[in-house]
Amino acid sequence: SVGIIVFLVFFIMPKIMPTIESLHVPLPMVTLFFISSSHFLTDDWWKILLILFFIGTIFFFLYKRSEWFKNVIHQSILRIPIVSRIILAHMLSEIFDTVSTLVSSGCPFIEAIAESASFTSFIPYRKALFKAIEEMQTGSNFSSTMAHYRRLFPELAVDSIAIGERTGNMEAILPQMSRYYARELQSALTGFSKLIEPALMIAVGIIVGAAALSI
């Protein structure tokens, strides 16, 4: 997609524009848009790269140094429909897998949650897990804390953990949940890739069609 845009803007349009501009007739809005865009990109491409580099540097610095900024980015990601499903499935599979491994090796459940929280890089989940530890230390259940974070923990996960807590069979529930969300992650990634292909085809078609129409 980027290659087609670059080819149109930097190689095709500059050869056609002198002929079009020499006609000295009123031009359609689409043609004027492509002419102005091509002039802007060919004349000021280095300014665009400089601005993008500057913005990227600031973003990278804030993301690495500011916990608040990183949390805002992570919270925003959770509001993107398809991406949020991928993040949710990945994080839950990772969390349940870590806790399951530690519990099966004899680690107390609350310590397993603490270890999982310390290795979790996604801030909303890390905060939710540490909040769960605080409430569990005062006698609350893990599932009841999960229920307060419906965006992070779906109803299935909350109900499954609640069943494990009531029956005392967490060692059997946790690996099942890990495998379930691993399958969910694979399904989400497959669906995302299938959605990207037609979206890119449509985008390229619109760009090439608009360029042809402008000419």
C-alpha cells in the first residue's frame, strides 16, 4: 500500500501534473487535491520525516519514562474493538498459565498472583492484580475482585475462578482457562489477519481509483 502511494505521488503525478496545469482550465476537486498533495509531499517530504521523527521520539520517551502516559495508552488500546480482544486473550492466557504453573508447584495462590502481577507489563492488568492481592489479604476472594474489572476479566473467567474457589479445585480450573484463552488468542489473530487483507485491498483500490479519476 505504501509502495503504491509513493509510486503515484513521486513518479506518476509529477510527470502528469505539468500537462494538466498547462491546460489553464478549472480542475475538479479530486485533481486539485492530488496536485496539491503531490507538490507538498515532493517539496516538503523531509519536513514530514522530521516531524514524524520528533513526535516518535517524544512518544517513545514518554512511554518509557511516564507510568501515567503508558497507562493512558494501555487504557486506550482496550477500547479498540478487535485489538482489545487480542490483548485480553493474550493477557488472560499468560496470567492463568503463570498462576497455574506456580500453584501446581506448591506456591500459595496469593503469592502466585503476586508473582504474575510483577511480571505483567500491561498496566491495567497489573493494577487489577495488585488490587486483588490487597483485597485477598483482607479475606476477599479473587473472583469478587475480578468482577469489578469487567473490561479486563470477562464473565466466563470470573465464574470459572469463583467455581474453583468454592470447590477448592483451582489446580484444575487454571490450566483449563489458560488453554481456553490461548485458543481465543489464536482465533482473534486469525480473524484480524483475515480482516486486514480485504481492508488493505479496499484502501489500495480507493487510492488508485482516486488517482485515475483525478487524471
